[in-house]
Amino acid sequence: MSDKETSVKAPRHVAVIMDGNGRWAKKRFMPRVAGHRAGVKSVRAVIEGCAQRGVEALTLFAFSSENWKRPAEEVSSLMNLFVQALEREVDTMHRNGLRVRFIGDRNLLSQQLQQSMAQAEQLTANNAGMVVLIAVAYGGRWDLVQATKKLAQLCVAGHLKPEQIQEDTISDCLELKGVPEPDLFIRTGGEQRISNFLLWNLAYTELYFTDVLWPDFGDDELAAAFAYFSQRQRRFGLIAEQLAAAVEGDTKPTVSESR
Ligand code: IPE
Ligand code: IPE
Ligand code: MG
């Protein structure tokens, strides 16, 4: 991180689609899994870079609901890589005071992976540093479905009336409950789409797309994404003059930036 950067307001929550591992490997005539392996060092760099810049939460999309449809061999290599990477990295993360959490449908994962995930969450639960949320077997639509089921159950049990449902009622049933909404979204690999990531939570997130493939993404690329973020005026539906007035009066605009 450069000195110049320290004055720039950092996003509280950064959400990343780590894309382009397969193409990175293909360019080098290597198997796709080599690209996934090479991507681990970018994960490290981004965790470190975000923590240094004062980010409170970092969500990393590692495996989507749709990725189950990839060739079985790639799916199983990815699952093995998750177990290995977790076992290798979790102690360092713990030493650095980070909290690790997983979002997604963990029932679909192997017992071994579920165990490693639970251990990592327990070990780091009381740390005070940045929370790293790893999305595995996650889909934005799955998240909305599981939240809807919870709400329906509460209604059927008589604990909630349908007319009491507010936006917060839904947010509180989603996987990112308790975490501020993402301020900055980064997608590497050149595609400009959401690919069923955090559908509800990205409503007002600033979107940053780069052609850089994930294994080539490091601290300089992260700095570029933060620079882009610092140039955005977040209006949340208001007009620019209202925001200026809020700054002058040193009061916040009436719409809260994040929960
Ligand atoms: C992202 O890289 C990692 C996962 C989806 C698990 P890809 O594997 O999608 O790489 P490309 O898009 O084929 O290059
Ligand atoms: C999105 O990447 C999912 C992850 C990075 C985990 P994909 O490579 O699966 O997305 P699509 O298929 O190109 O939309
Ligand atoms: Mg891809």
C-alpha cells in the first residue's frame, strides 16, 4: 500500500468474484487446476491488502451453486484445494487476528471440508480484525430461497405476520446478516456480470471490473480498484446537491450508506 493511499476513504466491505483461473492456466498450456492453485497467492495478497487498508469485511466468491455442473474432475480438485488451502492458511489468519466465516449451502460439501470450515470459524470467532467471508456452494438465488423458507416457517409458527416483513426482516435472514452491505465489488477475468453472487446485497455496491486474470491480481491491482472506488460519488438515489449539503452541515444524508 502506498503512502498516498492512506488518506483515501476505504470501503468497509469488499466483495470479489475471483475469475479467470482456467484461462490463466490455458494460456500456459497447463491444466485448469493449476490456475486454481496459482489463485491462492492472490487470495493471500487481497486478504492482506484489504486488512492493511482498514476494510472490515471481505467476501470472496470461491465456488458457485452453478460450478457443481463443471466436469467432476475439476470439482473434486477444487474441493481438495479448499481443504488444503484452509489447513495451510488458517493459522496465519488467526495469528493476524482475522475472523473466518463461510457462506453457502455447506450441506452439499464433504464431511471433511465441513469440519475444516467449522474448525476455522471456531478458532477465529473471537478475533477482532477483518472478517473474511468465503462463499462456497453459494448462489444469490439459493440465499434468497433459504431466507424465504426461514420467513415462511416463522409465519407458519405464528412468530411473524406477513405484513410485518420489511427489508431488514429479509436482510436478517440472509447469509450476510450483521455484515455491512458491500461497498466495492471487484470481478477479475474480464466478464461484466454478477453470476448469481450476492443479488440482494449488491443493490448499491460500486462495481469494478478488470480484465486481469485472478492469479495475476495482486496489491497494485487492488490499489487500482480502491482508487476507482474513491472517485465514485455514492448518491443512494439522492441528488449531488443534497450530498454536498449533508457534508457542509456535517450530517449524514437521510439514506444510510450501509447497515
Ligand atoms: C474462477 O475461475 C474460479 C472458479 C469459478 C472456481 P474459472 O475457473 O471460472 O476460470 P475461467 O473463467 O474458466 O478462466
Ligand atoms: C463465478 O465465476 C463464480 C466464481 C468465481 C466462484 P464463473 O466462471 O463460474 O462465472 P460464469 O460461468 O463465467 O458466469
Ligand atoms: Mg470463470
